Amino acid sequence: MTALEHEDSPVYLKLRAIIASAILRGEYRAGDQLPSVRALAAEHGANPLTVAKAYQSFQDDGYVEVRRGVGMFVLPGAVERLKIAERDRFLTSYWPKVRDHIALLGLSAHELLDREIA
């Protein structure tokens, strides 16, 4: 789950964020097989139907394909398209809230950029 996912988000969206982050980090590249529904469900303590819903959203968006009887695989170009979609989602959904919170706290760009992450 990304730091920006809300704890009250539906579980399938949290799982989707975990998978998206793994793809964007290069843990899964074009042609790589994603973990099985059962394996991912067990790893995250989720219902397999919930994992299937998260995977289905990736299939619907054209990032993965199902090879019947084999598994789910990352499609060529998925990383680039996913990065564009996630950037857009960040800029439209998260950034306005982050920006407003920064302003509320009176933080400057200098303070933010010079801050070391612990």
C-alpha cells in the first residue's frame, strides 16, 4: 500500500495499490507472472475474491493478461501506462489535499525539500 492510500479504502483498492507499486518498482516487468490469487490472498490475509477483483481491475485497464490455466502476466508497455495513470491520479486526487495541508501547516518549499527523511 502506498503512503497515500487511506486506511478506510476498500481492501481491493489497497491490494491494487500494492500491486501497482510493485510493478512501478520493477518487481514485476513486462512478461512477468504475478503471484496467484491464492498466494497473494494468503500473503496479505485477504479473501481470494477480493484479490481477484484487484487483478480484474488491472486486466480491465490493460496492464495484465490472463493466460488460462497458467496465470496473470504483465503486458508490454504496462509500466509506462501505469506510471502515467498513477501520476495523473496523484496530481488530481492526492496532491490538492497534500498542498492544502502544507499550506495549513505553514510549511515552505525550502523546509520540505531540505527535510531529511528518517
